Amino acid sequence: MTVQNNRHAVESKLGLSSVFNKSNVTQIRLRIYIPQRYQQEPIISRLTSEYALIVNITEAVLLPDRDWGKFDIELRGTPSQICSGLTYLEKLQLKILGKPNAYGDGWSY
């Protein structure tokens, strides 16, 4: 799958079709649910080191008595970098929720 086709698939799945524009750098907000089996893995670190994304963690919950944790993050990079990072997260079969308004309200509705 080409990067362009993959980007459209990711945008559609996360409801982020309006986020990616023609500018070089864009930003999206995500909520990522991390199963316990991945909680010792450097998932967030890989987004920066392998996909050259700027990651801002706005909230995180990792509790030892739960079988999952969550991260609310903002990803900043080119559409191609963001697409590659999202593809990596999807390959891990993480539950990912997108929020297209990176500068707007919080997660609570």
C-alpha cells in the first residue's frame, strides 16, 4: 500500500480526514489504549526515534492493577511521518481514538 493510500485509510478509520492538509507540518490528537503486555515496551519513544514525530503526552494512566493503560497524546510531524507512526501503532493492534481538533476542547464531552 502506498503512503498516500495508507494515509487515506488511517484518516478514514480515525475520522481525521480534515486534519491532514497540504502544509508540511500538522498535528493530531490521539487516545491510545495500551494493553498490559506492551506497558514495558518503548512505544511512545519509538514514535520519536523511528518516525521523527514530536510527541506531547497530555495525559497518561498506567496502573499496575489494570490490564490496560491509556495515553492522550498530540503528534506533530509531516502527514507522511504521522501516517507511518499511526501504521506502527495499528500493527501493534492498539485501540486508537482520533480527535481532529488538536487545539480545541478536551476529551470529556
